[in-house]
Amino acid sequence: MIAANKKSPSPTTATGDFENHTNDANSPTSDSQRKADEIVEQVAKLVQAGHFVYQRRSGDFLVLKFGLSRWHKDLPELHALPRKLRGKQ
């Protein structure tokens, strides 16, 4: 019979082989997470403006609105889209 008052160790207090330091600024996941956050933020802005944004497997973007489409090869081009649409190239 297992005693009800015994608690198993919490995974957050465990030390040793299972430590994970992904919150470090120099961690390799922080750069990829930062880029993913930038993409999500820019796509959200365009969606709020009424665009449909698709990120393709190759990393490029397809932006659609009113039956028209624009292809953007990377994130900097996607960031430039609102300026191009306002006519401030």
C-alpha cells in the first residue's frame, strides 16, 4: 500500500542530468524563438489589417488580400510591406 502523505519529488526541484537552461540569452533556442516571435508579431499586424498571410516551408511568405497576392522572400521584406502599401518606398 502506498502512503497518501508521501509526495514524489517535483520536476522543477530536480537537479542533475535533467536541468534545462533554455532561458539563457546565449542559448541557441533564444535566437530561433526571437525570430519566431518577430514573425508572429508581423503576421498579426497584417491579419489585423485584413490580409491573409501564409508562411511556406521554404521560409518565404505569401500575402493575400482582395484576390491579389504578393510574394516575400524573407522577414525583412514582410516588414517592408506596410510601407510599400502606403506608397512610401
